[in-house]
Amino acid sequence: MKSSIIGVIIAVVVVIIIIAVVAVTYHPSSVKVTPTNTSTTKTTSSPVTITYWQAYDPSESTVFYNELLPMFEKAYPNIHVQVTNVSLSTPNFETDAASHKAPNVYYDSSNDEGLLYTGGFIVNLKSYISNSSYFNQFTSGTVAAESSGNAMFGLPVNENSILMYYNKQFFPNGIANNTNALISQLEAINKTGVWGIAYGLGSDYGYRFAAWLPGFGTYIFANKTTGSVTLNNPAMVNALEFWYNLTYVDHLNAPLGSGSGVAGATGLEGSLFESGKAAVIFDGPWDLTAYVKTLGSKLGTAPLPEVSSTGSYFAPLIGSEGIAVTAPIASGATPAQLNASVIFAQFLASPEAELLMYNGTGDLPSDSVALNSLIAKANTGTLDPAFAVAENMTASEFSPIEKGILEQEDGHTSPTPSTPQMNYWYSGVADAHAELGLYYTNRTISASDVATCLQAFISSNSTNVLSVCG
């Protein structure tokens, strides 16, 4: 997901230490929707100020400050929102929570919010929104990502997973949907001096790598989202070997390494893909606008392929960023501030707000009605959001691009575990970077050694690197 997972390591440590919608009237021009659920929280008649920490990228910030915030303040003139831009999973949240100065409303990735909910820092929104059917408006994958048992700790404001972006000039007959055929296509492309794939192994702390496991028959946990850790097995080894071979034996994937500055449109992967030096990249809807701007009608999208040897598809994690309301013990909120915070959260998660954000950024809505409106327009070739129009793309040119993204989102994905142990997957992969390097580049340890290391680390529920990983 778009979140910076590297901050999870800090959040895990700090949490352990501390523990010891409204109906608005504006619609984007090309995607209109009739609201089905409005805020179930009473408005406030007296002036109240709340604080909001967000981590929007530049395009999201433009939509928020120019459109969403003015709309909210017009609808609720008695609620004033003080906004601060922060990094996701900021340690300042936990530090401020200890002194009851955390923000009233918080935007973050679902896995970070799950951790904060377990720590008692954010509320169960089902306790503050009286209409239980309200939560049915969101897609099942985002509800699963933003919930724990019967509790809902965040209102999802988008939906995302990774998929294949590709440059259509290298695939004149379309891109293959199984690994054997795709590898054949990539081999032909490589002969022209272009990398088949730009993928930095381990560069995103487990988010992208989780997609490869189902293709070989396993998940991080035994029951997909719960149960024992299931990484020390042949499927995990096969996933590791698959990428080793594509990178260092077949030389189809650029050996970009790992760490910050590698993944996504702004990293090394993106620089190769956008400059025409790589044919395929794995990324999510959050970088769609960047690729539309650089590739235009040459941009293609498709779901991740089926693994020919197993008959199973690669299945990326589907998740979201969400709006969480901070518990009074962490924010010091008064009842009026808490009420206003829930109103604001519901506004940001409304179908109108999500469609406005999509229209300017490409962030897919998590609201089912809003998402279905995009699907209908993509299927009929009439989808023309503002960010595509700005690049002189017609609806008939852009619709197939969005359709490929939607096919991945609605097809072969894996639910994002909301268990706090999921954070050890992210931090475990981060701490195993040295081992991944020893395996992928030096070949001094085996894929089985890496699988054993991660299995032990995540099962330990520890923030210390185990000796087997050292």
C-alpha cells in the first residue's frame, strides 16, 4: 500500500512501551453517485476545534485543501479543523498520546491503525456510529482491513492492491496472463536492450512480496488472516527462487536492490519504467496519475498473472488507508470534540468525498456505490477523470487503463490481516534485508534459510532480530 511501512518498526516498539457521513451536493463531473448512507452522528451547535493529522501526497493535498476541507467547513461551520501533514506511522503519535496530545482524527494505513487500536489509542467506531448498516457501504476487503473482530477501527477512504503496469509499445498483442507466456514475452523484450521488469526485491518491506505467496500455494498465516505463521515451507522457498531466477539467472528483472528510493513511481523502479527502459512494473492505484502523465495512451494495466506450474494466481494484499478517531485518553478530547471527529471522519469516507479524491488522484474508492460507478463507466468506455483529461486522454483511451486496475481489485487478491502480528511480517522482512541480500546477491545462504529466518522472527512476536537472522 501507499503507506511507508518502514515506520511500523518504530510504532511496534513505542506501542509496547506505552502499553507497559454527511450528504454533500458536489459531484465530480465524470463520476456521479447518489449517496446511500449519511452521517449517523449528531451535528454540533457550538463552535468546536479538532485536529487532523494526514499524510497526503501532493495530488491528494490539492484535492483536500481546495475542495474537501472547504466543503466540510461550509457544511459544518461550527467545526474548525486544524490540519497537520505528517509521515505515516509517525512515532510522534505514540509520544503525544502518552501526554494526551495526540490528534483527534488520524489518517494512516490499515495495518498501522490496527496496531494503534490494539494499544488503546483509537476508538471502535461502531461504538459511536449508531446505524450498524452504515458500515455495509464499504467493500468487503477494506472492511476486513480496517476491522478487528466486531470492531471497526478506521473508515476506509480508498482501496488498493498492486497490479501490473506495462508499456503497450512492448506488447503489441497484449500482455500474457500466465507466467510461462509472460516470461517468453519478457525474453523477447530483453533482446532489444530493455529490462522486462523493474522490481526492487524487498524494497517495500513485505507489501509487494506477499503477493507472490498465494501463487505458490501459501499465505503469511495458516488461515490467510489468522492462525500460525506459515512461511517455513516449500511455497515460500519457491517464491524466493522464482524472483532469484528472474533476476540473476534469466536477467529479466533489473537488479535494483532494496530499501528506500527503489519502489514505486518516484523510485528506481519508476525511473526505468517511465523512461521506457523497463516494460513492466508492479505498483498500485496510488501511482496511476504519475504513469498517465508520463506514458499517456502507451500505458497498459493488467492483473498479476497465473503461475503456470501451480495453476494459482499471484494474489496481492488488498487494503486501504483509513480515517481513525483517537481515543480521549490519547487525545484529551472532550465529548464535543469526539462527536465532531466522528462527523469529520464520516465526511472523508463519504462516496462524494472519495469520488472527488479519485477524480484528482486516481485513488480508488472503498465505498461500493462510488466504486461501482467507476466500474460501470470503465466498462462502457466513458470514464474520464480530471487527471486523465489534463493529459489530453479521451475516455475511450483511459477507460481500458482503469478497467485493468479494477479487474485486479475485484479478482485475485488476498485480504490484509488486521492482527497486530502482521506488523512483524513488515518489520521482519525489513530486518531480514541483510539475509535477502546474502541470498539474492551473494548466494551465501539458501532460500530455505530466509524462510526459516522469517518464520522464527514473526512467530517470536519480538522486535529483536533473532540469531538465526544474524
